[in-house]
Amino acid sequence: MKRILVVDDEEGIRLLYKEELEEEGYEVELAAGGEEALQKLKRSKPDLITLDLKMPGMGGLEVLERIREQDKELPVVICTAYGDYKRDLATWASDAYVVKSSDLTELKQVIRGFLENKG
């Protein structure tokens, strides 16, 4: 079973993603912020990470940079409510960029695209 780490400071978003992605057949682990995400990444490697950008403490771009230092191949999908970040060159280190919505169709398609091609 493919494992996804959902990193978002909003509990409602974390729980929505967990419920929806588990219905798709994925194992989902949650992190409320950057530090927690990096700790979980050290303990066990997920197959994909969804990452919010605007979080208190360590922001998503810093988390992305740290993830890339550890693993350049791990797919990271940025999920943010702010479409403007797409123009920020730092977000280009991610593998995909999805603007948050209550309709998770696009996010699920992006995730499926990455994980179906992985052994």
C-alpha cells in the first residue's frame, strides 16, 4: 500500500485529505507542521508528500528545501490556497502544484499519476 504524508497546519484539511485519500486506497500519515513532517520523514519514508506552504514556524518552502536535501526523488505536491506562489521559483523544486479546493479531484489525479508509476 502506498503511503502519503500530508503536511498542513489546518486540522480540517488534514482530516479531509486523510479520509479522501484513504478511500482511494492509500495509507495516510499526518503532520501539523514542518518540524513534525521532517521528524516523520526520518522515521519512515512515504511514497509521496503533500505540503502546505503557509504554516507557522517552518514554512513549506523551507520544508521542501530540507526534504530535497534528504531525497531528491521523493514526489512532493504543494497544496496551497495561494495560487500566486506558483510563480515563486522556489516552488519549482516541487513535483506538482495544486491550489486547495474542497473538490480533491485534481489532487487525487496528480497523486495517482505519481504513485501508479512507482513500483
